[in-house]
Amino acid sequence: MSITRQGLSFLAVGCGLIVVDWAVFVLLSALGMSPAWANVAGRVVGALAGFAANGGITFRQDGAPKYGTRRFARYVVVWTGLTLLSTGLVTMLADHLNLQAAWLAKPVVEAGLAVVSFFISRHWVYV
């Protein structure tokens, strides 16, 4: 599979997921939920769609999607680690600056983590 095709597909899927994740984060934190829990909630929503979309579109092979319990377990391991990083960064920004700064920074944080996620997904999760 071409890394270019996979990268472009991952980028397209990821942009949509970042918007959904960010919207859930902003909505829940604006309603009073702690930034940490709002971030986790946003990432859960994005993760459910992300596993399906990337397994079915980005990393599919020979027309067949790549799902399965082993891949999902690996996905959960990666998601957990990246969620801990994301939540730590977003919470730190909210605590040290303000909630609006965290809202603005979250897409940048998630885009950076997406680069890491792509390579881990390509070489470990969806193999």
C-alpha cells in the first residue's frame, strides 16, 4: 500500500475526527464539565469513528477492511497513551492560561498526536 494514499486518507479522516472531538470537548467544557473529562469524552467519540474509518478506508487491503479484536486491542493501547498525553496538555493549558486557550490549542495538540498515531497505526495497529 502506498504511504501517500494512506497518509492522504488518514489526513482526510483525521480532519473530520478532530472537528468532532473538538466540538464535543468545547460543548462539554462550556457546560461546566472539567476540561480533563471533556477531553476524554471528545476523544472517545472520535476513537469509535476513527477505528471504523481507518480500518475500513485508510488501511484496507485488497478491498477488505482491517478490523478484528487484535487490531482493536492494539488501537485501544495506542488511544489510551495518546489520550493521556492530550488530556495532560489540554488540562495544563486550561489550568495555567484559561479554558478558551485550551479550546484553541486542542486542534493543534490533536494534529501533532495524529502524526504519531498514523505511523503507529500503519506499522502496528492495522497490520
